[in-house]
Amino acid sequence: MSAYFQERAERPFGDLELASGRTLASFSRAGLTAADNLLAKADRALAEGELGRAGDFIDRAVALKYDEHEQTAPAAFAASMMLFNAVTDALERSSEGDSRWLEAAVVALSSADGWGQSEMRHILLVVRQDYVLQRGESHAIGDAVADVPERADLRDVTLPSRELVEAVTSVLQVLQIYRAALRSTGGGPESRPAEGE
């Protein structure tokens, strides 16, 4: 790595590129892509009831090098985004007046604890801020998260490996609960815009 950075620094604007962090961007993408792939496999294994296999994939994702450019553990970032995307995809597919995406999220929130629960809480609050929701949906989110302890976003904390494995596992388990709850109610076919669209 040091040889790579030295070679980049000797190019025109190389020092500027290094100072800006752009030289780390390709390494960030590689780490996050690896984490995405490993956790997608872990997610499938969990869905198939193969807990040992899922654990192996999670362990490998957690072992990925901390991302200095993004200031996050790739596994933490990938797990958070998987859950966020599941919720927002369901919301964006729903038609106005269809709150099944939220009903499933409340089921997942109330069925979980630990990092999975706190990540779902964080996601619901972000959705309430960034999406055009019905007034009833906004109130329902407020009621649902009221008794859930506030905690930093998983992407923003640094945990020892064993704790990170537990946190990522918890988030993927909440993702499984969310999908199961969503399947039990069905989903809406039309899209709703994000704030500002």
C-alpha cells in the first residue's frame, strides 16, 4: 500500500489526491462490495435455515479491513444498507394509502432487540424525515420508536470483532423478520416519491 501511495504522490496532483482521500476510494468500493456479497450470501443462508453457513459468511465480512475512507467497518455498512434498502424499496413500491411496508417494519421492530432493533428504529426515523408520508404513518413511526432506546447508527461505531458479528447477525435477523412480515401482508405496486422529488 505504501508503494502504491508513493507512486500516486509522484504523479501530477498526486499529493492533492492523497490528501483528499480519493486514493482510498477504490479500496473502499472493493471492501464494501466484498461485504455486500458476503452478507447477501449470509442472508440467503439464514432464509434457508443454514445458520452455520450464514455465520461463516458473516465472520468473513466482519474480518474485512476497516474502511478508513468511509470511516466504517464494511460489514456494518453493508448490513445497515441491506435493511434500509428493504424498507425503502417496499415503501417506494407501495401506493398511497398502503402502509403495509410500515406495518411490517413495526412487527420487526417489536420482535427484535439489540442492534437489529436500533437499526430499524434509525431507518424509520430517516424515512420519516426523507420521504413524503401520510400523517398517520408519521405518527405511527413516532409511536413505534418511542420506547426503543436511542443508539448510534451501527455504521458510526467501532466494535470488537465478536460484538460486530453479533450486531451484523442481529440486523440480518431483523431483515428476515421484516421480509416475512411483508410477505404475510403483500406489497403495493406503485411508487411514492422521496422528499423533494
